Amino acid sequence: MRSRRLLIAYSLLFVLLLSVSLPAVSLAQEETVVEPFEVTDPATGARPFEGQELRIANTEVVPTIAYEHLVLDPLYEDASGVTLLYENVDQNALLPLLQTMCAAQGDDYDIMFVEDGWAGALEALGCLEPLDPYYLAAPGDSHPEDFTTRAFGTIAMHNDTWYGIPTLVAVGMFAYRTDLFNDPEEQAAFQEQYGRELTVPQDWQELMEVGEFFTRPDEDLYGFNYRYGNPNNILFDYMIHFGFSRGVNFFDPDFNPLFDTEAAFDAARMFTGQDFLNLQPPGRESYQFGEVLQNFTQGRVAMYGTETWAIPLLLDPAASTVAENTAFTVIPGWRDENGELQRALLSAGPAYMINANISPERKRLAWDYLQLAHGRQFSYALAEQYGVGHRVPVLSDPELQEQYPFFPFLIEAMRGGIGRPSEPWWPEAENALGSALQEAVGGRDVEEALTEANEEVRAIVEEAGYYDEGRQYVSVEEREQFVCQKFAELNIEHEECAP
């Protein structure tokens, strides 16, 4: 088992080094017509789909996905008798592949890996199968009420339609090396230099101080590390670790983009400024998923602003030289004019969704996989082995909390997470904003770069007809309302939904 874990862990790091930005696309929205669902030949028996194969379009762009395959796939194949056939595609190629298949009404794959920002683009092509009827016919172990309403509304649904089961819920978090922070000599040196105790940073100023303290190029040690290497990566590290806490959001209610505000400029000056960049390893301007993971696992940085998808690899001694000295906490926040600490986080992630163009029989097989492989029961095994959890009952389990003390704060983070847009044109807007941040890293004036990008995003929204149609941006609160409405329709009780 250890040799297999070692192979997966280091193969994963190699794959992550190749990850690049999401492609830019612009699609006109079309009405999606969903045919009624009827169970004409219901599957029966303990292993009703034994001997069949399930075709899955996938990407292993983040560690959690690889560890899920290590645990969940054998459990599902043993329980069902189904063989899972994955086609693992690089992240930058997966969305165009799915769009091509969907535009042709193809049935190459039964199940699709769909990031939360892609759902609108695929829904516009009539390619996503609503899950309500499958749940009502055979809920199995799906338990959609296990997720926070913020997370479920962002990842599993597009507006008011339920399409998927989350494979993970990504929220921002902060990793740090306990061997450095707990070292008496380091503590004494920090106290002498800064006049206060060495603690895990709570705000941006403390992050800079601690980062400066641990930046020692002659020892190949640096304060921290962030992703700047492609538009998708840089935009979301900026938003997750700085923008949201500063009060930045994507759009106002009328779809006016909000990246030309003083809050957006302030967060960007921090994140792209030379003082901040100097506390990171050389080559930071090109770093993507793989490089920042590798730098932390090799002990080159003291702190790592990341998301929950990194947890299993960072805790795996087969993949990280500092696994036994890695701990997690909340991200450093921004202190407002009153000195109050503000923190806000992204709530994002992929879901597996069913291709609407496959046969009814294959749709039932696909639902069987979703409700069991990514259901409640197997999620306990994944959490116990690798510290991966995104269902509230799992994260709330006393024994698991004792094993993984950071579980409680993951629940709170998922309850307050802010989801990114999932409009059909969002990947194009995302690319524009991320490219502007990259230009700022390269030395361009922050206000100039973001103001130009803001106008570019406005033009994208206008071209899509959203202003002419008076379209309204769906806020995180409205997404929660969609979830509660959906659960009411399905007779599902949820603690966050009013009775």
C-alpha cells in the first residue's frame, strides 16, 4: 500500500506541474429542455449493474481527487461489480473536450468532472442531467443534506437546478510548519527582532513580518508561496486569501464587475507587490498548483496559503518531507479601519455530473455511482485515512475531530464560503481578470491593469446580452435560497433551512 501511495503522490505532483489556466470561452445561453424521467426497467438486486463499465471524463488537478480514487473507487467496484474507466485529461483541456462532446450531443462519457465555474457553459449546451428524479426514485446513500447550503448551491447546482454530487468542497486555509513555529530558538529570535511572540499570522501585517523572518535564501527557506503562473490560479489565490477578506466581490446585483474599486486595488497591491513577492521562492511568477505544493512538501517554505484540496498530500509522509510537522488553520485576515479582523473565503469545487445524452439505462448506472461512491458511508473511510472531509456529519464526528483537529473550522468555512460565478461566459471573464493580475506582477500599475480588465469583463457581460435583458447576479444568499427551495421540493430537511 505504501509503495502505491508513494507512486500516486509523486505522479500527482508531476501532473500538477503541468496544470495551466482555464481556457477562455464565450457561449450564448440556450434554454435547456429536460425530458421526464420514468423508471421503466428498474435495477434490482444487490449488484444490479454487475459487469458493466462506467466511462468518466476526469482531471486529477488537485490532490484530493487522486486520494479519492485510491479509497473510493475500490470500495465502489467491490460493492457494485462495476468497472470504472477514467479518461484523465489535463485541466486546461477538459472543458473544451466536454463542450465539444455536448455540442454534438455525444455520449462518449457517462459522467463528467465539472468545476463549479463550468456548469453554466455545459447547461447552455443541454448536456447536464437534473438529479431530482433519480433521487426521488432511489436516494441511496447520496444524503445531499450533508453539505452546507453555501457549498451545495455553488458546486452541486446551477441556479435552481441540481446536477451533481460534490467530489470535494474547496475553502481557503493556511498550512504552516510546527517545527519552525515551536522551535525555542526561532521564538527567541523573533521576539528580539519584532518585540512580540512568534505566532501563526492572524492578519496581513503579521503575515509579512513572519514571512520576512523566515525568508533565508542562503538556507533555501522562504516565508510563504502563492500561485501566479496562470490566470485561473492567480485570480483565485488573490480572491481566496486577500480579496474576499478585504470585501472584494465579483459583481453587483446588476452584473457590474467590481474589480475597479479601492478594495480590489488594495488587495491587489498587497498580493502583487514586490515586497510580498520577495518573501517567496525564485520563479514565483510562473508557479501553479504543482510548484507551490512541491515547495511546501520539500520544506522550502514556512507557510502555505492553500485550499482544503491539498490536505491529504500535505499530511502524507510518502509525499511530504514535513508531513509530521504540518498543521492547518484559518487564513490571515484583513483588519479594517476599526482594527476588526475580517475573513471571508471561497466555496468552490467540482462535482461529478451525468451526461444528459446517454441512454436512460446508463443514467441509472451513473446515478448509482454518484450516490454510493461519493455518498456518506464511503466518505468516512476517506476522512479516516487521509483527513479529507466535506460532509458535515463526517467533519462533526468526535473521533475524527480528535484525529484531525482542524475539521471544526472547515465546517464554519464552508458555511460562509463565497461561490464564484458559473455563467456560460465566466471562464472568459476569469481569464481577463487573472491576466491583469499577472501584468501587475510584471510591473504594470495595479489600478490601470484592473480598471482595464474590469471594462473587458463588462464588455463580455454586455455581449452576452445580460444588461439588455436586465439579468441579475445570483448572490451567495440567493444560492442558499435555491438550495432550501430544492430540498423542500424533495422533502429533505436541512438545519440551515427554515422549517
